[in-house]
Amino acid sequence: VYRNNNNMASQALTYDGCNFFRQRLVLSTLSGKRVKIKNIRSRDDNPGLRDFEASFIRLLDKVTNGTRIEINQTGTVLFYQPGLLCGGSVEHDCNPQRSIGYYLEALLMLAPFMKTALRATLRGVTNDPTDPSVDLLKSTAIPLMKKFGLEGEGLDIKVVKRGMAPGGGGEVVFTCPVRRTVRPVLFTDPGKIKRIRGVAYSVRVSPQMANRIVDSARSVLNQCLPDIYIHTDHMKGANSGKSPGFGLTLVAETLTGCFLSAEMSSTPQGQGDPVLPEDLGRDCAKLLLEEIYRGGCVDSSNQSLALLFMTLGQQDVSKALLGPLSPYTIEFLRHIRDFFQIMFKMETQKASEDEMKGGDKVLMTCVGVGYSNINKTIK
């Protein structure tokens, strides 16, 4: 722990409290602007940074070079001066309080702008009820990144081992090539749903659980369309982590290549009421229908990822039609204004009569900052 340099910290963007912690550090790393976060749970019985936040800071330190991090004695004030994104091979043991998805969401935003292609091996909890699971990010975030011209050999998320909360024991490998610039997008036509895909997983319980989940989910979805395939994934032995559990991830794909998703996983042992596989499958199918009802070209879990890449795009107009904005996305837009001085034009689109009466959709328009990856090595 270093003593704070007041002159440096006074020029930094200053925020209060622990909310939206990842957003601030990720945008700080991309924009190169220093950040000071104070009063982190200062009134709490247990003040300061939590273990999972400290683990997140360590991960950022591993993928960057020259980052300066200063934390005061009680952990209630953090000063962060970002270094250069270096990438390469990284291994990180994620704190089991949050799932790997918590860490992976940030890496998805940073990985294309590294110096060398990233290969990150993350260990911990792969599926839990709080954060987006690895399966969900693989089936929705990766196709979304490809829309922005970030495709290429090696953009992939691979589940090597599954680990349910609270014990963890899962392992995920994320690989991503680097890009110099991001392509602007016009992403305004959600299109009709053409098929639904999914994965029902079970670890350290009977493999029959996954089949029961699939049957109950299909009983709801088959009323809507016939092209449904839900794959069952039952990992055994060393690949099944340390805790029992099961869950379901569903993804609806539209004719125009949009992906809308929903997921549920069983509650960890000793936390909350146990859930039946039949109920979980049915509820998850209804959640997916809810997500389709909300509409838009990007599902609610990936709104901030799409808005970030629109901001970093070349100096041209990008447009995306989103469903109702989540509170997390609204705060993200405020942070984009702070770090990149970009304001989005927001137009509400009323649902037409022939469409289902979903919530009002929002057409987001911005001109990219023309972000160029200065870290990328010149070949």
C-alpha cells in the first residue's frame, strides 16, 4: 500500500462508493484517464474493497503493463492509474464470491485492444445465479463482437471444467485476437426469431436432471416455434468442479443475426429454497420469452458491450436498436460521457400495432471517437 500522491489524485476523475466498480476501471484503462474511487463501503461494518474486487484489480494488473494502483489502509479509497494493455497468456484464479462471468465481461471489453492476442485461463465458479454465465457470454457476446469487425481466428470461450457456486473448481479459456480499429454498425432490424438453442448442464447430480430441465423448457417453447435444440452437458469427475448444481442457458437467434438470451441456475446449497429442475426449465423458458418481448437487437445483458464498441468505433455514425435500458446500462452511458465525452442520441420507438406490445425500444445513435489501438504491435 502506497501513500497517495495528492497532485496525481487531484487530476483524476473522482467517484463515490463501490457501485459500478468494474465500469469505472475498464473505461479508465481504455481511455487512459486516472480514477479515484472513495468512500468504498465506508459506513459498512466491514468497510473497504471485497475479496472479489481485489481479485478483479489483480486481473487488470496482469493484462496491463505499468498500471499504478494505490489503496489506503482500510481499503475505502482506491487510486488507479492505467498502464498499457499488453495481453499475452494470463492465468487467474477468480474469487468464488462472484462467477467467472464477472471477470470475463470486463475482458471482453478490453481484449481487442491489447498489444498481443489474449489467451486468458480463468478458474473459479462458471455458473451462479448472480452473474452472466460463461455459456451465455459465449453464445451472445462473441457473435456481437463479430458484428463490430472483431472476428478472426481464435475469438472463442471454451469451458474446460464446470464449477458451480459456492465451491467453484471450474476452468474457462478465453482467446481473442487484437484489432486496430472497431467498425461502425447499423444494427436496427431485430428480425423474427428463427430458432432457439440452449445448453442444460448438471454437475455432481444425476444426469437425469438435465433431461428433466430440457423437457419442461420445451413444453413452453414448442408452443412458439418448432426449431428448438437444447444440448445436455453433464461433466463428470475432475471436470465437474466442487459443488453440485444444474441450470439452463437459452438463446434465441433471429433472421437478421441478433441473439437474445436468458438463463437460470440452481441456488447454491444452503442458500435459499431448493428448486426443482422442472420449475427451473419452465421459468427459464418464460424468461427467454420475456427477453424476446422486450425486443431490440441486443439482449439486456450485452447492452453495455454494444454501446462501448459503438463509442470506440471509427468516426462515423453507429446505430443500434435496444430494448428498455437496464439501470446498469444507464449508468454506463453516464460513465462513457465522463471518460470519452461521447453523448448518445436516444430516440424512443413505439411498438407498432402488429408487433407484440413489448416495452418501448430505444434507438441509440452516436459518432465513434475513432479509437485506435496504440498497444497493437506493428507487423
